[in-house]
Amino acid sequence: MKVLLIEDDHFKQELVEQALRELRPGVDLTVGRSVQQAVRLLAADQYDMIVLDISLPSHESRPGGSQPISQPSGGVEVLLELSYEGRSDRVLIVTQYPDIEYNGRLYPLNRFSQAVSASVSVSIVDVIYFNAQDNAWRDRFRKAFNEAG
Amino acid sequence: MHNTAASMLRDITSERARNLVRGFLSPNSETVARRTMENLRRECSFGDALVAFRFLRDSPLANHIPKADPFPNELSEVEPVPFYGGSRFEIEVAAQAVRMELEAERLVDAIKLVGFLNKAILTRDGANVATVFAEYRARFGLSLMVAAKAISLRHSRFTGLRSSADYSEVLTPFLSPRRQVVTAALEDSIDPDRDYVRVRRSFLAFVREGRLKAQDAAIVADFLSPLEQYGFEADQRVQAFGRWGLLDTVAYLFRLRALLVRQGRTRDVAAVDAAIPAEVTAAWRSAFESIDLNVLQEFVGKKSQFFDRVLFSHLPAWSECPALHDHRMRVEWAIGPRLDGNFPVSRRVASTFALPKPAVIDLLGTGPLKASLGDVDLRSCGAFHRTIALIASLEAGAIEADDGEQLNLLLDQTLDVANMLSLDELKAFLPSRRDDELYEYLRAALINDVESSKVSNHALRRALQRVVRERFDGDIVKLLGHVDSENGHVSNHLYYLCTESFLTELYELYEQADEVTEAQPRILEWRGERRNDADALLRAKSHRLNLRLRKVRGAIEVTRIYVDPLRFIQWIEDDVGGDLRAIVSLADEIVADPDTSVSLRDPVRTALQPRYRLLKLLDNCYSEFCTNKIYGVTSFIGRRIRHGTLYGHLVLELRPEIDCAIKECRASAPRFAEFLANWLFRFDAAVQAMAADRIHVRSKEKPKGLIVATLDDPDKAAVAKLMLGEVALSMRDRSLLAHSYSIIHEYCWILFEVDLKRTREAFEVLRREFVIGVDQHRCTDIPELDQRITERIRALNSNVQHRFDIVRSWLTRPTSVSPSASVALLFEAVLDEVRQRYVSFKPKLNVSGAEDIDLIGHRFHFFYDALYILVDNAGKHGEVQGQLRVEVTSRSAEGKYVDLTVSIVSDLVTGKEDGAKSRIEDAMNAEIGDAMVSHGNTGIRKLRGLVADVDEIKGFKHAYDGNAVVFTIHMRYLKS
């Protein structure tokens, strides 16, 4: 299974990656840490599942370089790219925020998928609230992968 | 009742009408009088109306009823005149006929005087214009029509005429103490610094939403969109204009007559003709029949390709001329609903103004621009008429652009295409063509202008990146150059599109954040050079220097709350600069305005009054300062405090201590252990709630947010007033707006301190809520245990307090909010750059004195330039491995200044000292002349130019010390 993980937080990345390897030990995993990398990796390949954080830096940080810009809804760029290219890669959103901004409005996670699908054609499997303190996200993460086959 | 009055009343044939007049005369309440007059207007015949209105005009019994003065002197005489909301057309015309019949002679004189005024204005006879304005005011009082002339003059292209022709007498009553809404709508729609379509739509929205008094709304609607109803039929408009002086009434009646003729309403035309005295009609025709279009076009300006739209916006001030009015009505009929933004359009008749064409090539201009009122000549017409021709062609059916280059030409020669078409019309006009990158980019840009969504913005970015990559070597500046033309319409659009946030999201084009940062100054430099835009060049310089300093610093500054001044000021320039420039001329008025309110709740007042217009712009700035997703303060709070850090610092790092205490007390003091577990549970939830609900900008979604991103906040009123005053003063006194931008930036921090204080207080309240009382947990029978618990509680309270102190320290303003750099850092950045030019330049460095002194704000750019010139000279002409010494001294002067002296000492090349000294002497003694723009010399002349031009650089001298040259720069600036 080919999975693209877009995540800038190392701690969260480790936990998500661990959960993923438990579910799919032979997973072919690629990791991107910024919106720019996500766009580049999408152009390079297709994926069975994209595990997507929403709040991301615009670019990778370099010492002494210009500071990348934080994009609170940067992950939405991935959805727009997929829709623009007419691709059907499945997307599982895993975020630490309770809401996501789209077209100037904040949507609670349980309503985001519906809101975005009015204007974007993209296959969102689930939108999960990540809280390292409890395991609820793991259950939904597992369920999403199991249902995806 | 008086006998004459009784006999007059008897001439009213209807008894009901007679009784209504009698009822109206009785001293009833205002409501009853109003209802009676409405009934009279609704029920009586035309003949009875004439008698009744004459009676009300002449009878002493009706003296107590407020009536419209034929020639009012002040606005206060117009305002009390009742507006009944109309009745029937012929009744309202009868009312005006009665007003005019006794004043025809005076009205004729007024008309003749306005005829002279027109001639004086159009022949640019400033002295005569001033005389006629003053004479009109003295003899005939106030008039909307005459005020409109003054407004047209105020925005004409003849600055000499504007200053010599004093029009204040006729305009001031409409501006002071408050802008009157009708003249404000007129002025804003004519003002070339304001977007005509936006102004028109804003005022019409006020009309539509019932935000204006009906009598004003009827006139505003008529001036801006004369063919659309907006709830006001002709009878209401007659009555609304009838509240003003007779000149304005008759001006409207002539416009109305033209409309009625066009509509074939012959009976109504006859009623208007009968209402206007014959001598008035004759005088009107004689005075206004022959205004020369070319002269008027010359007056309003004809150089720009938008000359026809400029003329169109002035036409309400010249509507007495039948040919000009007819021209305006033809445009209004053709595209009025589109100008108003009423989509889908109710009529598709643009072809009545300009003939449709089958292909874009037929729409393009070829010859020199020429004004015309007749058929549109596409070879020479301006962008406005060409846009109407484009609309006519689209309404007529399929029309296509051959390719992107042709579309680019078309967009360059038209205007507001995205505003004038619906999305469906646009998509039908421009079907997708994947094989033409430029076409796709222009198409996506137009769609994004209409739609403005994430999807359209993404599509635009994709299209733009594709054309830049595939046709312009990945260089956006090359595309800017390619789409640029004499008009600069398309390139301006692209320039304004390329904000930092937009460039950041061009992920295919810019793989690193550095590339985005590099693209910005290049775009600004292009703009600066191409458009001679000094502000753009200055900002480019700031960006470049910032980049260099960042490389030298080598690390990102770690401040918890920070707003990048460059980014914020760039935003002000891009998003607010145009509107600020538009009110620079009103700065005097704002400074003098005695009003002190900072409430923005009345949108009409905010649109009309200069003080509130500025306040609204400052409010936009503060909102952006707080909420910008990239550099706004709350984005920093979100990233660095709210998200994870706060919870980690207050809860996660505290948890081990609590867990340890629970474990320790579980057996000996189980109730205390249970209390602690509950305490931690509640504290955890409270901190999470603080992060989730409170450390946010207050909004519908976050009503408990502690940051109120507006000036309209009682806690900020005092600061907001000061801010407004200082910004207005700076706009009045300084030629460059850059100074005002700096003031806005600094005040945003002072405003934000109010929100920070509120947030810090909320944290203090939270802390107090979780202070654990020592007495509550004493187990009186075991003193040792009590002692241990007491110590534990004290330690815990102290730890919690310490943690909250740290959180509060995060919520403080950084010590320096302006861009700053130390002399040493600037020197290092200069040296780094010079070494790249002269690789063998390896001087022996020695920096001494007050090298750590920080230069703050814009002054360090000047100092950088000066330093660069001197070090570059050392690299180019000096001893490459000689000494390079920098000595810095700083001292306080006159209490409020800092005197900074920097000496740069460099060795001259051994054996060539005489030549070098001679060159230096020549440069130090030569005329400065064009030093600031010429290149290729030592740069010392340029540095002397800086000393002359930049206030803060006070002196520049040189001396020799053995075979070394010593240059000394002296700066004096205000202490920060």
C-alpha cells in the first residue's frame, strides 16, 4: 500500500507512522513536511491513501534562510491539487485543531468534508481530531484504513 | 377664515380636497398634518392641486407650514422641508409648477449665471470662475447643480485652474460640519482616486438597504443610476428635487423630460412642459445647448485610455447639456444594471450603444484616442466604450479571442471586464484552452476576480505558474514585462496580485521560502523603475537589506509575538494605500474635525465623512495586524502559544509533580489525593478551554475571544483617537505615505497592548481560580501530615504562579517593533556583499566603539547605503589586504536626539596614494548634480547626495591619516 503522510510535527508524525505500521506493516510510506513538498510529491506519484495534516508551513525551514510561512489551512492545497488534476487518491485528514478554515469560514471537523465537497471533487475518507492524550484518534484511524481496504 | 383665503378655497372643485386643505391648515400634530397632505396629494385632481398648492404657498394661514425655499441659503433651510414619499406624477409636477410661476425671472437669472459659469470653467478662466461662484452664492444661495460644477472642477486635470478658481463658497456648506450625502456620492463617484464602480455600488447599496433618508436616497439613486428605479418613481424624484432650490428642481425636470420623451410618455412630457415657465425653458436652452464635448473632455482629462470613463463619471455635473445627457442615458440604458452590479442583467441591450463585433480583433483600437458622443469608433475610442462594445458582442452571441496575446491586448484596452460580466457570461466568452498558457492565465485571473474562492484562486495560481514556467523561464518579472504596455492594465493587475501570500503559494515556481523572498524585491524594483514609483523602490530596498541581514544573522529571531513590519507595511501599501491616498487631500479637514467618536457602526457615516473613512481604514489595518494568517499577532499566538505550548507548559509539565503528590498522599491523606486528582482534571479542562475559546480574535465562532480586532472597542477609544490624529497629521504634512504607514504600524502595537492586557488579566483570573487553600486540607489530628500537605500546597501554588507568570510574559509586546540592526551587523552585511564583488578583498578588520548600537526603522537603510559606498570603494580602490577600521561613537544630544558618528578608515594602495587622493578630492568637491541616479563613479558623490537629501544624515567629511583615508559620517536622529 502506497501512503503519503504530510505532517510537519515530528511527535505527531511518529505516532501516526507507528499506528500506520501496526495496521499495514509493509506500507510504502513517503513523508512530506510542508505544503510545497506535498505539492511536489503529489505531482511525482499517486497514492492509495494520503494522511494529511491541515496546518502546515509553506516550505521547509532552512537555517539562515527565509522563514517559511505558516499556512493554517495549508493542507487544503492538497485537496485542491487532487481535484484540479481529477485524481481519486483517498485522503484521511488528521489534525490537532477543532476546526478548518475554508473560503473564509471555520468549519468544525465533522462538517468540513461536506463543506469542501460542494466545490472540490476529492475523496475524503475521514477527518480525525488528533489528541495525543487519548486513543480515540487511533480507533478512527484504524477504522478508516480498514474500510479503505 | 380670511375672505381671500375662503374665495381661493372655493376654487377647489372637490369638497373632499377643500376639507383636506382646511385640515392641513389646522395646527395638528405633525403626524396628522403629514397624513392629511399625503391624502391631498393622492386624492385631488391636477386642477385642484394647482389651486391648493397656490393657496398653501400664498395664504398667511399656511405660514406655519415648512415650504421649500425657491433659493435656499443654507442646508438648514432644506432639511426641515417635509418629504411625503410621492403621490401621482401630475400632482408633484403641479406642486413644482406653482413653486416656479412666481420666481421665473429670478430663476432665469440663475440659469444665465450658471451658463456664464460653464463658459468660465471650460475656458479655464480661473478668476472669472471664482467671481461667478461667489456671485451665485450671494444671489441665489445653495444649489446641488452648482456644487456639482465645483466638484467636477475640483477633480479636473487643470491643477492651476483648481487653485486659482475658488469654489469653496458653493461647496463648503455641503462639506462642513458634515459631508452631505448627495454631494458626497457625487464627489466620490467623480474622484479619480476612487473606484467608480465600487463607489456607485456602495451608495446604491445604502439606497437599497434603506440606510439613507428617502429624500436623499431618491436623489442619490437618480444621480448614480438614473434609469433604475431603486424604489423611487418619477413622482417621488420630482418631490425630492423639489425640496431643493428651483435651479435643482428645474434641472431635474429637464432631465426627466428627456427620459419621458425616450419612453414615449407624451402626456407626461406635456405636463412637464406646462409646469416650466416658457422664459425658463428659453433661458435653459440658450445657456446650455452648446457645450463642446472636446472642451469638456480636455477639462476632465483625455490622456489616459480611461478618458471616456472619467468623462462619464463627470457627466452628472454637466447633465444640463442635452447632448452630454443623452450620451449618458445611452450608456446607462446599455449597461446601467451591470455598473450597478445587478446580475443576471435585466436587459441585454449594450448593442444600442456600440455595435457588436464577431471577433476580438475587430474590437481592438488602432488609432490615437479621440472623444466622441456619437457612434463608438473602435479604432479610437477609450477603454470604457470598448468595454461596452465587448459586452454588446458577448450579448449578441459567440465571440472568441484568437489566442492569449490577443486577449491580453483586449484586456489592456478595456476595463472592469470582471465587474461587468456574470460568471456564466465570462465562461461562455472564454472557454478553456489548455494549449495556450497565456490565455489560460488571463482567463483564470478574470474568473478569480468574479468568483474569488479557494478553487478559483488555486486555478489562477496553477495557470500563472504554467505560463511563467513554460514561456518565461520561470521568471514572473519577465511575464510582467511581457504583458506590460503603455496602458499597463494587465501588468498592474498582475503586480497587485503578487502579494507575499500569493507568491508563497506558487509552490511549483518557488521551491524554497528564499525564492519567494527574492521574488518580492525584484517585482518591486520592476514596478519602481517602470512606473517611476519611489515607494516601490524603497520597499524593494528594504526587502533586499532584510535578506542580507537575515543571511548574516543566520537564525530566525525568537520572539513569541511579532509582526514582521515589512510584511505588514507591504500589506498596508497594497490593500489600503490607494484608499489612503484618496483622502490625503481631506487630511486638513480630518485634523480640524472636532468629532471624537471612534464608533464605526454607522456604515453611511463611515462612507461619507473623511474622519470616519480614515478611521475605517485604520480599523482595517488593525484587523489585519491581528488576524493576518501569515504574520498577524494571533497567528503567532496560535502557533507558538495556543497550539501545544500553552497546554504543555501549564498542564503536561505540571502533571508529574501532581502525580507524585497524589501517590505520596494516597494512603496517608486519601481525601487530599482525590482533591488533587480532581483539581488536575478541572485545571486541564480549564487550560484547554482557554486555548480553544479565549486566546482568539473575538468572532461569531469564538464569542469569548479576548482579542478584539477593531478600533471600535471602548477600551481602545483613547488610543484610536490619538492614532487617527497622528496619521491625519502625517498625511497632511509629509509627501510620502511611508511615514504614515510607520505610524500606523506603531499604533497597532499600542492598540494591541489593550488586548494583551485583557488576555493577561484573563490568565490571572484563571490562576486565582486554581489557587489551593491551605486551611481546607488540614488533618488536625496529625500535625506532621498537615505540615507536609501545607508545604506541598505552597510549592504547588508557587509553581503554578511561576508558570502563569511565564505565560503572561509571552503575552507582552516585543521591546522593538520596528526593523532594526546594529552598526556591527550592518557592517558585516556590507562586507559580505562587497567581498562577493571583490574576491581578493581580505582586509584586516577592526570594529570598535559603540558598535552594538541599534539603528531602528527606516534610517538604517540610509546608513547601509552610506556604509556600502565606502566599503565598496575600499574593496575597489584600496589596499585589498590593508586595514579596514570602523569606529563608532554615540552620545545623547539636546535630550531627545542621538548623535552617531561612524568613521571608516581604509588603507590606500601603496604607491598609488596620490591618484587615489586626487580622485577622492575630485569626488568630494564636484557638483552633486545627478549623483543619485548616475552609476559608474566612486559613489562618493552619491553619498554626498544622501547627506543633502536625508534629514538624519547631518554630515560627511574626509581626512587622511598616513596612507589611509578616513571618512566620517555623522547622523542625528530622535531617540526611540
